[in-house]
Amino acid sequence: MRRKQVLSLSVPPDVRAWVEREAGERRMTMSDFVVELIAKGIQADTIDRSVARLEAAVERGGISAELLRQALATRFMVEKLARGEVRTPATIGYDADQYAAAELTRRQGKP
């Protein structure tokens, strides 16, 4: 059994009465019921934060835009290498990134 530590909480009388009633209905101790509520709250908060991060990424085009940017940069490099148009091999990655950024900007401007 895991060792437990004490956490004292001061709550209004109506909250305590609610906890007592709900714990009793579930045949749980008040401590176990409150720990369960805290664990569920932590899980819900973690899920809410994860959803908010994903929504923000989708709203600003983060995930799909990044995949598209990488695909455009790769296509640029492959085309330049296939045509023999690489003048400075050390800058091909930079050139590809610049092309991809410009292409994304152009595509976002279209309806």
C-alpha cells in the first residue's frame, strides 16, 4: 500500500455536506472520494490544455502548414537536383525553405 500524506482543506459547510453525501452514496470514505475528484480534475485539465494546444495549431495552420512546408521544400530540392540547377549545394536547404515560405504565403492569399 502506498503511503499517504495529509492534506487539510477548509471548505464551506455546504461543500462538506455535499462531499459527505456523495461519498456515502458511493460507499467511499470522504478522503477517497475527494482524491478521486482531484484526480479527475487533473485529468480534465490536462485534456483541456492538450485540446487548446491542438486547436491553436490547427487555427494557425500549424500542423498542416508545417507538413505542406516540408513537402514544398523537399519538392524544390528534388526538382533543382534533378535539373542540375544547384549552384551552391551548401545553400540548397535555405533556398528550399525560402521557396516553401513564399509558396505558403502565395497559397494562403488565394481563396
